[in-house]
Amino acid sequence: MSNLSTLLEQWKRIATEYRDLLRLRAKVAQLSGDRTMMEDVDQKLAQTSGWDAPFADHPPIVLPDGRKLKTLADCRDYAGTLSARGRKAAHWQHATAALLSAAEHGGPLVTVARMAVTRALQGTVGPEPLQPAKVNKPARSKARRKKRRPRNGR
């Protein structure tokens, strides 16, 4: 889980920097008087955080019963309908943490939250960590085994 928390912290930092950049762009638009640029920035700022943030360039999550989750609020409401046992499952704990971070910090965390909810619906936390390949020692040849030195001078 430490890798996950590190990744979430990095995404939070990126989301904060993204919002700061959008705010700077809004000031530039305001000073230049460019209305189209101001409207574009306002729309992007509205989409970067909060529970109403949509899954920007991604299709909605389709549930097994046919309902669609289009925003973070939809995912939050769905997670709230789960049983206590379901909410305690590791994959839903991860998805809930991702949803909270996305609502608070926005930006690219919305995509991370979408992936976490999709994986939770599939019953997995995420990709399995790669295990290092097992290295087998080469077998000793019979001739080499016979050449062993005797112990204690025997």
C-alpha cells in the first residue's frame, strides 16, 4: 500500500499544480480581455474538483444492472449503497480513498478514481505487483561433486 499512497501523493501534487496553472491562465485571460479564454478556463476549473466532476475524456462506468456512473458523486452514491461487508473489502477501501482524493484535489485524480471504481466493480485492487524471477543455481556436475575436498584431512 505504500506505493499506492506515494502515487496518490504525486497525483495530488500534480492536481494542485494543474489548478494553479488554470488560475494563472484565468488571470492572463482577464488582463487580456479574452472572453473565450476566460470561459474555457472557468469551465476547466469547474471540472477539476468537487463531487460533480465528470470523467472528462472517458465514457461513464456502466454497472451490471445497466445504470451509468458519470460523475464522482454517482460513484460516491453507489459506494454508499454497498453492504458493510462490501465497503470493508480492500478494493472498495481503495476506491473510496481515490474518490475522496479526486473530489478534494480534482484534476488527474478524477481519472485515477474512475480506474479505482472500475477495478472495485471487478473485485480487484489493482495490478498484481511484479515478482522477481526466481534464479536457480546451476546444478553441479557429477565430476565436480566427486572432486570435493575431504573434510579434516580425510
